[in-house]
Amino acid sequence: MKEVVKVVKAYEEAINQNRIIGSICNSCNELAVPPRPICKKCGSEDIDFTTVNGKGKLITWTTIHIAPPSYVDKVPYILGIVELEENSQRLTGMVVLPDGMEAAYKMDLVAGFEEAEEGARRLRWVPA
């Protein structure tokens, strides 16, 4: 459990520094984004953190019209899955598009970061 907390904390710290990290296995070189405490390929716990470039393509999305209380003022908003350039890793997140622009399959997106009410930053996907 201690390793899981360490990985989550490292990921959150990276987001607060406007970057995305993954874990890289020192045994088999497998990349995982978001980071994991144990390699999903070989089971090794010998991992390090690495920064990924935050570029990817939108592969699926949905428009949220009914949101939890903390997001009511943002509806409608797009929640999407972005396939990163690095090793086809995927991350879910809010997609923020300019007025008049619609989401499209394989749309080029980059990681953007937005300050949340709690003072922490949040990952947002924006057009490249």
C-alpha cells in the first residue's frame, strides 16, 4: 500500500508542475501511464518515473450534461480518452475546446493544466 501512495503522490506532484509522468520498468523497459508501483508486463517492483510529452490523439469521448456538484457550472463538458504518442498509453480527462470546435476522432491534443478550486492543478486536454 505504501508504494501505491508513493506513486499517486508522485503523479499528483507532476500534474501540479504542469507535466505528466509514467513509470518505466528497469527490468523490461515497459512504460505505464499513469504510473504504477508494479510493472504490468513482468511484475517487477523496480520502477522509476519518467516524464512523457503530453501529446496524443482523441480516440473516444462523451459529452457530460449531468455532472457531480463540483462540475455543475462546467456542463456540458467533454470527457475523453487520449492515446498518447508514447507506447499507445491512454489517459482519461476533460477535453477543453474553443467555442464552435467539435471533438473529432484522432483529433490532435496536448496536455494543458488548469488550477482547481482546491489549489491543485488538473489535467485538461486542449487542441494541439
